[in-house]
Amino acid sequence: MHNAPMKDFLQEIIDERTGSNPAFPRLVAEAEGRRRLARKLAALREKKALSQTFVAAKMGTSASVVSKLESGGDVKMSTFQRYCAVIGQTLEVAAPGRTPRRPVRKSA
């Protein structure tokens, strides 16, 4: 249970910040979502044996931007899209509470 005190400390900070900014828990949740996505993308990049420097060059940006993206930093959607294109992925975005549309299959 080594993580329990840290979690309590983190919750204290969230509770304190929420007092002055009621939107703070939402901001934390958004940051956690970015971090989860970033880890998945970094794992896909590594699986393809692509370096951050190579991906950055193909994107027309710096390796520090790729590092920021992969650490869950707040980057533009267009940066995510360019990154995904370089690593051979498609970025799909859905509005909250909505189910992404499924492709319509043509019947033979």
C-alpha cells in the first residue's frame, strides 16, 4: 500500500484547487486522458522502432515537441494528427457522451 499516502496527498491538492476553481477535477481528468493516449502512441512508435528524432523530422518539428506530446503535454490537435500520420495511425476524435459512428457496410 505504498501508493495510498501519495493518492491521499494528490486528492488533498485536487480538493484544495477545486475550492478556487470548480473546473479543476475536469482539467485533471483531461490531463490523465492525454497521458494515457500519449503512452499508447509512444508504445506504438517504439514498436515500429522509430526514434523521437525521426518522427519529429517527418512532422517538421523538434524532438522536444514529440517528447512533450508523449509525456501527455497539452499540444494542438494538429500536432497529434501529424504524429499519428508519421507512425501509421489515424487519430479518431469523438464528442463526449457520443458513440463514434461505425462505417456503413455495403451489402453485396
